[in-house]
Amino acid sequence: MSAEPVAVVMTTDLTVGGMTCAACVNRVEKKLAKLDGVTATVNLATGRARVSHPAHVPPEELVATVEKAGYTATLPAPPEQPEGGDEDEPESVDTRRERERLTVTALLAVPVLVLSMVPAWQFRNWQWLCFVLAAPVAVWSSWPFHVRALRGLRHSTATMDTLVSLGVVASFSWSAYALFLGGAGEPGMRMPFSLLPSASEGAAHIYLEAAVGVPLFVLAGRFLEARARHGTGAALRSLAQLAAKEVSVREGGSERLLPVEQLRTGHVFVVRPGERVATDGEVTEGSSAVDLSLVTGESEPVEVGPGSAVVGGAVNAGGLLLVRATAVGADTQLARIAKLVTDAQAGKARAQRLADAVAGVFVPVVLALAVTVLGFWLGAGADPQAAVTACVAVLVVACPCALGLATPTALMAATGRGAQLGVLVRGPQALESLQHIDTVVLDKTGTLTSGHMSVTRVTAVPGGLGREVVLRLAGSVEQGSEHPLGRAIVAYAQRAVPERPLPDVGEFSAEAGRGVRGRVEGRLVEVLAPDEELPPALADALPVAEAAAYTPVLVRVDGVAEALIEIGDVVRPGSYRAVDRLRRLGVRPVLATGDREAPARAVASALGIEEVHARCTPDQKADLVRELGEDGHRVAVVGDGVNDAAALAGADLGIAMGGGTDAAIGAADVTLVRGDIEALGDAVRLARRTLGTIRVNLLWAFGYNAVTVPLAMVGLLNPMMAAAAMSVSSLLVVGNSLRLRAWQPTRTRSRTR
């Protein structure tokens, strides 16, 4: 019996043009969803559609479907033409055209607005000059609105362009009627200006100020929106710009300059002082400090040497480095960061999905309301121009732009800011989960602690050889050992006495479970497990080390005990502040580790964590997460290893340390790039601020229409003021989102170690 073939699901990104509001977004998503097995998420702010589709639906069919809906669509650039590079030129051309259209519109519209609003300046036949100036605005300046409105009509749909186009046509047509047939063309005609529509006395009023004001304010608003939205993506573009363009590859003792696209895994390349590391790699020669602030958010330079891993995009702040490439192209950390940020910006929060659903029926409802208002006022015997004015005001004021921009602009700003701070969020669902977590399960090794053994304290016998001499001798003997404790002693000794190289060791021997010994500069040096007979100073230090779950080793020189060295996996400096900040945010920390009870309790005690689960297998960690969830808690898990992957995937929110394994990062919803647990508090606060910003944006977008549409229906809103209010509404939403770009994590005071 043959198994059914598994359907292959592909993901394609499309660039969609011609969208202007949430109704456009809703229409594109619905059209794509009608294809068999296709789902799509469309982002108004970025103009991108992320489409999941089966393999039998080719990308070309997706493009054709979008175009049939009345919009333009293009497939992404080929791999050899990376995003963010050659796209700048077409964008600049479009921006230049928009600026030119806006400038010409302003030059023509401003005199009309001034003459219409200041009766004292209305000279003889002023209205005819205004008509001549307004005609190009109503036709040429508004042409994009008319074209998109007609395209929508052809596809039986209506968007904000429909509303703007109808508003301009109605006000200009009424004004033309008033001038030619309604008596408003008389040479001595004067027209008073009022913010509220008023009935005419004698000659019909003209509304040329609305005919020019609506396109002027809408064009100005869109131009400013585009610039503001461009700003929300600044962090993502800065990530793209971190990639080097050329790289010096060393082969056979000579160097040659290559485009970075030709760099391959295994190539050895040169990184000179001040240059960016071309790609992820491992240092083969040289030592230096590298600045990772633009990649991970970590402000302190990191010292690297032979064997150290370096990240593409980091800046070499010191000496010459030779680096062997370990990952290139899409496999680099920088590329993965950029992809995660892009993916996050493509998603939608629950509130935005509701807004899009409302926008799908909003424009047809507005059109029905406008017709109803016109019919009601005419049927009630009102002045025809008052009825037309109320109808036009309803059309113009009810633009759903703000609804479509509420979430994507906030997400773009927040995910970009998060990337700058070393916090990568997969999407709005992760942000929503971050906002609501009340319990966080923390791994110990590599998360709260450094993840590698290091010397924590050295206690020397008073009156003996002295701390520096003992360290130098112990480090020399341990050079022959491969044990983690020995490597920790060697590294500490080299840092403690940097001006004097460690001498060679002779007669070296190692005894499993006991220690090592050797002869250094004529002295017999032993580094062993401590025995029961210790000098008083060392005997006092031994219980303290064991209570802190550190491993003590005794250093004897020529048979005399000289020092006790304590070695362990030390708590990260940021862990104290991180746990303290989580408590302040109302999040309960829980420690779950596969390590022994003693070191787990010691770390928990140092950090003030009350609930501890030691010797946890991966299955037990996953069970713990499930039990906490069943008790009603919203659980986040923080980990960095393969053993954490199951718990990360089963939690309400999985958070991976940036220096962890690919399995952990792949199972997580949030990645702390800089490998600092303190960034978790930043992530929670950023999530809460972002979701709060989205709620304010949507509240404003809905509230604006709830107030202005009724005012327009009862004739209390001038069409020109309606256009200005509509543009201001969208700008306020974008401006509120842009505040996230300047968000700074607040460093709280806490105890230090």
C-alpha cells in the first residue's frame, strides 16, 4: 500500500504596487486565497505580499492573479542582485515624480484656496481664474486617483482612491455647473468662506477649494507617509549595508580582491584595521578587538584570536586578522537576522486582522452612505449644493488609510529597533506572546552562566610563594592537559601574568580523577584534588567553594600546599539584572537545568530564584512547560542547546540565546542575538510598548471615522477640511509608530556581584 505524496508548500514574496489602503490589502489577500491551497499576508507599509502556495501553483500565476485584481506585482530580484541595492534607484525615481506632482499641485492649488477663503481678496472675475487653475488639479494632479478608481470599478471593487476620485469629480463638476449655469459666473460675485457648509443666497456656491484641496492634502499626506514609512525600515536597510562589497582573499601567499558574492566557504580572507568582516568565519592568524554593536547590539568590543569565531558585518577595531570563511550568503548570521526581521514585518497582529476585515466592507458602506446622504438631503428639500457638499464630505473623510498603516508601520519600527538592540522577533504573534507571559523557564548553562569553566577565585597561603608565582607555575603544568579545568587555569594564568610567557613543563604526567604534575624551572608542581590536610587558610576556603558548587583544586610546589584555585561555570554579570527586571515586570523566573542539584541551587540562590528543577532531561523540561501551561500560566522558555529545543517549541514563547545551537534558534520565536539574558527584559518591554502603540493606532483610526463620518453626514464638515483631517489621521498613525525607533531600554538599579 503506497503512501500518499506529501504536498510541497513553497513561499514566494511579491512586490505589489497600487495599494493605497486597508481595503486594497484585503482585496489582494482574498484574490490570492481563491487559488487552491494558497494563503497570503500583504503588508501595506512595505508593499510586499508573502504567499504560501503548493508547488503546482507557479509564482507567475500569483503575479497574474494580483494583476487581475487591479494591481501590479513583480517577483523578487534574483539572488545575484541582492535586495536593498538596486531597488533604491526606482524608488528615487518614484519619489521624484511624487514630489514634482505635489509641487505643481501646490502652486496651482494655493491661489485657489487663498482666494476662496479670504473674501476681501476676491477681485472681479476671481472665480474664473480659480476655475482655470483648478482644472489641471482636478484632472492631471488627480489622475492617479481616477485611474485606480476606474481600475477598481472594472474589477467590481472600491478603495480609498474611489472615494477621493468621486469627491474631486463631484466638487469640480458642481463648481462648473454653478459657474456656467448657476449664476456663480457673474463678474462681481463674492463668496463668503465658512468652515461649515452653508446654503446659498441667490447664486450657487462653488467648491473649487474642495476640488483642489482634496488632492493637495491627500498627495501631501501620502508623500509624507512614504517618507515616514521609509524611515521605519531604516534598521533593516542598515543591516543590509553592513555587508562588505569586496574582500581580499589570500591564496598561496598572495592576495586578490574579489566581489563578496564570489567568496566561498574555506577561503581565507584579510580583515585590516577599520574594515568590516566580510562573512562569518574563524580567525586563523592575528588578534584584535572587534566591534559587534551594529550586528548584535553589544556595545563592548570583543577580543578575538586564533580559533575565535567572528560575525560578518563586525568592524575590526585593532590589528590585522586572517579569517577562514565558515558561512557565506544566506547562511551567515547577518543574512539570517535580516530574514527574521523581514519575516516579522510581513505578519499581522490579531487586531490588524480585524481591521483588515472591517476595511474590506468599509468602502462599499461609505459609498452607500454617501448616496443615502445625498438622497436624504434632496428628499428633505435641502438646497442641492448643501446635499452635494455633505455627500462629497462623506466620500473624502472616510478614508481607511490609517487602518491599513496602524500595524505594519509599528511592526517595522519595532522589529528594526529590536534588531539594533540584539532582539530578533519572528513576528507579531511572538510580540503578542511576549506581552502576556507571566512565567519564564530559564536554562542554567550558557543562559544564566557563561557556559564554560573559568577560575573564580585563587586563595594563596600567607607567607608562601605568592599568588602570581603559583598561578604561573600551575598554568605551566596545565599546558599539557586537555581537561576543561586545566584549560581554565591556563587561560587565567595567561591573563593574570600577561607580560611573562608561561615556561615549558617537563616530566609531565596525568592521573585520571586525581590531577597533573610536572617539573617547571626545576620545581615539582602538582595540581591535584584537595586532600584532607590543608593549611588553615585553604581549609577555610574549601567549604565556601563547595557550597558555591565550584570545583576546588590544590596547587603544591615541591610537596608544599601553596594555593587553592576554585573553578566553575560563573554566572553572567547581566543575569542578576535580568532576573531582577523580570520580577519587576511581573514575570516569575523558574530554573530548569540538566546539571546537578548543588550547582543549580547555588546559581538559583545567587539570583534569588525560588523554584529550581535540577537534572532535567529534555523530556522532563518539555513536561514541566506543559504542566505550567495546564496550571494557567503563559510560559516562555529561554535556552541555548539541543536539549532545550523540545521545551522551546512547546512553550507559549520560545526564546533562544544567539550563541546557542541551530536547533534551539530554529525552535524559538525570539532570538537574543548578543547572547545576553539581560536582553530578555528589553524584549518584554519592547513588545508591550509595540502592542500598546498598535492599539493606540487602531483606536485612533476607528475613532477618527466614528467621529468625522457622522459630522460629514449631517453637513457639519467642509470637504476641504475633511481632506485635511483624513491626511492628518494617517500621518498621526505613522508618527506614533515612528516613536518606537527612538525607544530606549531603561536600565534599573539592582544588586551586583
